[in-house]
Amino acid sequence: MKKILITGATGQIGTELTPALRNKFGNENVFAIGHKRRPDPNLHASGPYYSLDIRDCHGLETIVAAHDVDTIIHLASLLSATAETQPQQAWDINMNGLTNVLEISRRQQCAVFFPSSIAAFGPTTPSDNTPQDTIQRPNTMYGITKVSGELLCDYYYQRFGVDTRGVRFPGLISYKAIPGGGTTDYAVHIFYAALREQHYVCYLRPDTRLDMMYMPDAIAAIMQIMESDTTALAHRNGFNITAMSFTPEQLAYEIKKLIPEFTITYTVDPVRQAIADSWPRHMDDSVARAEWRWAPQYDLAAMVREMLDSLS
Ligand code: VAH
């Protein structure tokens, strides 16, 4: 990777990934693309930023060609809960956006990172120790775009030789950007509520177990897979990766160790509960560990400590 373009750079991952890549490769070599969400002032000030709808293929290709981009980190998409409120728009943005990125990468010889998700699995997938290769029948539009994206990325590698790579992210937790429209967002909002009101009303049931990851591990995973030896990648797109698996009840318990007065109550949102119930409780990520040495650094206690320290 030398000249990198990040779509969705103003989102939860992009807000943290963009400065990390600029630190490593030079501000002028990392091109941030945003659209709906206003960019973090530092992101805008620290290097090239373009406001562009990901469905504008010509506009995107013009930027890629003008700057001789060699790698596209494609993060632009509507997340799970939002996608259920506007499924046709979600298909349009998530799939036509990815198709544009893959077509441009085919013509401009770019490598592509595509973030799949635990959402690429569905209610018939084994939900404990979910295997790398298993049933994928998601029943959410977001999940359908993710499994379709995995297959499209595999196709562009096999048919056109585009160097596509990707992972299945769990819920991501960061203090640098508030997530928008996701089902796992509770695991971020709870920290703000704990510090401000010492109370949080959770929209998922207390026993809803989901895979999660602290953002520094997610950033490391993107860099590591994109810089790994391509000949060692038997699987290319959609590697299961996780760092921890917990329930809202367990997260609240960990927060209470540091904020004893913190309390949590539950008002379940049936839409987001149904989405969460269709996802695995815990994935087996041994294939990523074997093929490109995936190794998360943060567990639940370390993440909680750092989130509360950073937001205090
Ligand atoms: C969502 N945060 O909740 C995203 C993610 C695994 C979940 O893809 O939609």
C-alpha cells in the first residue's frame, strides 16, 4: 500500500483509520472520501478530503486515476438498523457503491479492502464458534449486501485478478467517533450514558451475546491483512475475526467495577433485537489467525478501562 483511498472516511472506522494510515504512509498519500457525515476537522485539515456520493463512479475514478491510488479501503455503506428502514436505498448504496469500487479497481489496478460483518450470517448459521465456511442466509438487507459483497469480491479476484481482501467485523467500539445506525451501537452509547447520567437504557435484551472488538484492533486488522502475503490467503474475503463476545449485562457489570453507581435498564427495540438475534453469538476466527496471524490485543476489561479513561 502506498497511495490509499478510503471511502466512508467520516464514519466510525474511517474516522480512526484515516489518521492511522496518514501517520504511516504520509498525509498526502491517504485520500479521504466522505458524503453525508461532516468530516472530523482534523481529518479535513490533515490531508486530501473529497465529498462524493459513492454511487458517482466517474467522480470516484477521476480521483483514483489523478492520484495514482493503488489501494481502496471501501467503508461507505448503510449499517444494519438504518438499512432496515430504507432497504432499497441500502441495496443501492451498499451494492452499487461496491460495484463501482471493484470496476474502478479492475481498470486502475487497485487492491480492495471490503468490510464484511457478522451480519453476513443468519438465523440458520451455527451461532456458537461460527465456522469460517458455513451457512450464510442473512435475513436483513444489510446482511444480504454483506454476503453479496463477499461473493462479488471473490468473483473479481477469480475472474479479473483484482486483489480483494476483507474480514467479517463484529461490533466495533471506539471513543473517537459515535456510530450511526448499527445494532451494536449500544456498546458505545453505554459509555457516554455511564459517564453523563450513571444510567443507560439498553435497546437489547440483557442476555444478547454478540462478538465485539475495540477499534484499535480493527484498525490493526485492516493494515495487517492488506500487507499480508497474498500467497498465504486461501480465504480472501470475509475472514471471521473477533476479540471478545459479551452481553449488555456483562458489559454493564464491567463498567460498574469502575463506576459503582452505574445502573442499566432495558427497553427492547424489537427491530434491533431481531437483527441481533439473527447474528452469531461467537465466531471461530482460527482461520484468520492461521492465514495472516490475526491476534487481537484488547479484551473486555482492557477496552472498558480505556474507553472510560479516554471519555472522562
Ligand atoms: C451494525 N456496527 O451494527 C454494525 C456492524 C456487526 C455489526 O456491522 O450494523
